[in-house]
Amino acid sequence: MKDLAQWIALAPMHQRVNLHGVDVVAARCRQVRQVGCFDTAFPADLPTVETWFALPRALNSAGVRRYGFHGLAYESVVLQLTEMRDDERVLLAHLGSGASLCALHGGRSVATSMGFTALDGLMMGTRCGSLDPGAVLHLLRQPDMDVERVERLLARDSGLRGVSGLSADMRELLDSSETAAAEAIELFCHRAVREVGGLIALMGGIDRLVFSGGIGEHAAPVRARICDQLGWLGLRLAPEANLATRM
């Protein structure tokens, strides 16, 4: 538990709460065995080049590197994929309040959109996703901002909620007639397509695209828009099948 507490800074939205839950169960149910299942386990064998930031080597040795998250969700999806070949190139798109992409080759993670923290990569429900570090420095220099306020801005007040100014819930945005809602959805899909293209390039192509997560599983218009923009791959969406699973 002490070792795990050292990583609260890596996942401030999750780690502290999870450890508190372990303490509560241990105090009330002392005979119950608790087992840790780590979200970073699935991408733990990423290629070395995928884990590096272009920072001084000493920082990498100190743990400032790309880890990847959503491993539990990705492992669950992989277990459900049928007839996956040993050389198959699969892109998993986990889209929800938290959103990320994972590139698989032969069932193993070779690249992911999330990095040092779960803030990186895709635009999410309330998280900003990839952001120019200079923008963070700019925010920190503002007289009314400090580390805590910037952290809240990036983690809880950005993403779909921040861009739309309405909601972090894709269902509400899809039902809205507000221009800001439409712009938030457009940006969400745009960022997904942009990241998908990069991971497909790393794999040298793609054999299967799999959607998961609350948005990925149920938001038919979002799946359709993303797939339409990937038509250059030869990808064709079956409209009837797409509409069969929707919010």
C-alpha cells in the first residue's frame, strides 16, 4: 500500500480513491482477501520507443514516461474477440467519459494514446486530452491560477463539458440543438480520427477496428462520423448494424 501511494501523483483522480477503498474493506472485513488488478498491466510490455518522452534520460529513469491506461477494459475486449490471427492488426477505440486508443499486433499492445497520466491523448468527457505543454505553462502564469486550479481545469472542466459549455454526456449533446454541442461532438470525432491515423501508420495498416466504452458502444452517430472519415482505408460501415446499437 505504501508503494502504491507513491503513484498518487500519476493518477490523482483514481489512485487515492482506490487505495481508500482498500483501507475501508480491510478495516471492516479483515478476513476478506483483496486483489489488485492494474489498469497499466495490459500495456506494460509496450515497445521501449513507445514509452519515451523526449526529455532528459534521468527523468525517464525516475518514472516520467508513457505508461498507457484502460488496460482492464482492453483486456476484456481482447478476450471477446473471436478468430484473431497471430499477425492481426487491431485498433481498439475505447470511447467514453474516459477515452483512449490502443493498437494491437497479434493481441499485444504496441501503442496507446494515453501516456504519463490518463489526461493524455483523446478528448474525453471532462478531460482535455493532448495539449501543448506551453498552454499549461501559460495557464500557470496567470495570477488567478495555481496548480490545483489548472489540474481541475484540465481534468474536470475541459473535454466535451468544456467545449460545449453544456454537458460531459454525449447523449445530451447529441440531443441538443445548440451550436456549441455540435462543435464539441465534431472536435471529439476529429481528434479520434487524427489519433487513429497515427496508430494505423505505426502498425503499417489495420485489419479490425473495435469500438468500446459508453460512447463507442452506444453512440451510433459518433461511430458513423469516425468511420466515414476513415473511408480512405477502405472501411465501410453497415448502417443497419450501426443503428442496432445506439443510445
